[in-house]
Amino acid sequence: METLKLSAPLTTREPVVLLDPRLPPGRYRVELVVASATGRSEVAVLFINVKE
């Protein structure tokens, strides 16, 4: 399983990713694009809130 890190693109075939445990508390914006042989999806935006 891949780990999502700040300001780093992530490419994976798995539908689940881990969040970097060293992320400081705050609100993070993640953009998801699904790519396949037939093209790319619209961008989906997800906000993640990390609490202490």
C-alpha cells in the first residue's frame, strides 16, 4: 500500500492509500484523478483534517 505525502504525486493501482503519520495537524486538500486506458476522470477533491 502506498503512503500519501505532502506535495508529492502518488500513482497506485490499489484503491486504498495510507496517510503519512508525520503530517502535522491541519487541513489538507487532496486531488484524485483516475486514469485508465480509456482516459482520465474529472478531478475529485477531498479534504482531510488531521487532529492531534
